[in-house]
Amino acid sequence: MDLFGATNKDRPLASRLRPGDLSEFVGQEHILSAGKPLRKLIEKDKIVSLIFYGPPGSGKTALAEIIAGRTNANFITLNAVTSGIKEIRDSLTTARHGKTILFVDEIHRFNRMQQDALLPHVESGEIILIGASTHNPFFSLVPALASRSMIFQFEPLSREEIGMVIDRAIEHPDGLNAPGLALEDKAKEMITSLSDGDARKALNMLELSYLTAPGEGTKVITLEHVQSSVQRKSSYYDEDDHYDTISAFIKSMRGSDPDASVYWLSKMIDSGEDPMFIARRIVICASEDVGNADPIALNVAVSAMQALEKIGLPEGAIPLAQATIYIACAPKSNASYVALKEATHSIRNSTTQEVPAHLRDASYKGAKRLGAGIGYEYPHDHEGHFVEQQYMMSPERFYRPSQEGFEKTISERIERRRKRT
């Protein structure tokens, strides 16, 4: 019973079922299976500074609590949301009395000054830091702090692992522990599917379904109970997801997979991503990855962006999907993008070429006295609207059209003109 009179049974199911030791911990086999370095450090109580990085409900805080239960060191817990410099200093005062492990939950929320306050004490070994973060530590932590810690990435739990968590919740004395309780297979399948690898979310859904199911003694949790308890699935989407998902979206379009492309598009829209950000990336992909293999792709992308501006969401998602699928299915060429990069490299790393005299502006008075424009051949005055003349002082080739889509026609046209010279 806590100081407010609440018993263990009054706590949420997810809180009651925190694993007490490694034998009860589910998931993260890639870092915690027998013989892995992290498991050895925990079992031998030889903990060094650690950063646990991964999505919610993957076991970061639970593992820290297991370490707290096994270690002989002082174990101090801070939450970065509610703690400031004063709390950090108080913790460091405690650290002067023997070996101390400082666990900072949501450490990415500490600003640079707060992280810098920890750094000298971590460097000196005065404290052993364990940080838990849902954000990539290479972005959210100061480099000096990240470099002095072992970083372990936690993965979302698999469906099988979520199933194990659910089974434990039904059978464990601190779980639902209701005689005669049954969970239909379809109900269990829905919970594992909607939890997205988040054990806490799965347990919350299970508990709510149990509490709302009819009956006092024997209960059967059905698919309908789960559906009524979970009105709408909510997707976890933070700053890391923003970058990872847009990366997957672009690479799926570039890789000509329309199904994956529209899936990542839907995830971003459903998670509240800025739709104009998505539209701009579609336009860029149309030009960078499709280019002249299908010049219409850029028109489709720009039209989709303009349509989105006019009609907004939710209907604006439809032209975004149309453009996404068109670009994913279009022939691909990055020849224009490569040509731009190579030309830019030449500009920045070679002597800048002068404009040939016959190409210079001749529209102003006195231009002919300077030789500007003299000798220029107007292509439309010649057969095929083409005439060979010098357009660079030292000709270089940057654009190498592919043999994909319309660019094959462009390639043939360029070759025909070269043969005429």
C-alpha cells in the first residue's frame, strides 16, 4: 500500500506486471540473450554508462528497474520531464557516498546545459549513467555524453512476444488473475496487431477490454470487447519516425514499389505529418528519380501539390496518393540530377569558363563594338531547328541520358545531332 492508500492491485496492469528479473523480461534477445555483453554486465553487476534507445513499451525502463534490483550500488532515478539542474546536483551529492548509478528516464528531454552538468561526473566515474530515450541519441544527446556510453537499441516487440506478455498478464498473480477468464483467439490477435510492438499499449488494451466485458466471475473477452475498448488505433510518431518514414517513402517510390510507397504515405498522413512537406518531397522525387524518363511525372507531382493547397485535407490526400503511385510506377532516371551534381562540381573545382563571345548578350547599345553576339547562329533558321556551334569554351559532357522511358528517345535524338556535326 502506498501513502495514498492504494494497493498493488489498484495500480494499472502494465505497472503491476513490470518484470522483476531477467527471467521475466520479454523481448530484446539481440542484446539480452545468454552470452550477450549487456546481459553479462547486468549479471556480474559491472554496469558501465548505458543509453537505452527505442520505442515506447519496449522495456527500457523495465530493464533499468531490473538493474536497480540486482546492483549493490546506490540507484537514483530522475525523470527528465520533471527534473532540472537542482535535482541533478542533489543526485550528484548522493553519488559522493559510494558507487552510484543514475537512471535518467526520457534523457533526450534534458537540454544541452543539463547534459553538460552530468558530463564531468560521468567522465570521472563518479556516477554511472543509464539513460532511456525514444529519440536517436546521436541526435538528441551531446556528442561527448553519447561517446562515453554504450548505446543499445531496443526494438518493438514481435507479435509472438506481445502474445507472451498477454499470456503472462492472464496467468500472473499480479495480473488479471481472474478464475475462468478466457481470451478469444481473434481478440488476442487484434490486441497484438494494434499494439505495434508496445507491451504497455497491449496490456492497457487487455485491461480495458477485461474491465468492460460483462460478468463478475467467469469472463470471456471477445473481439467485440476489444473493438469497443479501442475506438481508433493511434500511431507512435516522433522526430525519429519523421525522418525514418519519409526516407522509407522516398526510397519506396525510387524503388518502384507503389504499395510500400502508399503505405508510408498513409502512415505519415494518419500520424499528422505536414502534408505540404510530403508534397514537396514527391515533387523532388519526380525530378530527381524519374526526371526525363517520364517528364509528365513532375507535372503530376506539382499538380498534386497545387491541388492540396486548394482543397486541403482530408481530400487532398487523394491527389498525393495519385502522384505517389504514378511516380513509383514511372520509369526511373537520375541523369538530370547527376548532370547537375557534376556541373556544380566542375564550377566549384575548376577554372570557371568564360561565356563565348557569340553567346553574350547583344541587346544593349555598343554590344557589337565589344564583339558580343557576333557570329551567333539562330537554330530555327536551320534544317531540323539545329545548327552545330560552340556553347562552351571547353566542352564537357554532364548529361548522360539513360535508356529508360522517354529518355531513350532523348538519347537517340542527341546521338543523331552529334552525327551531323
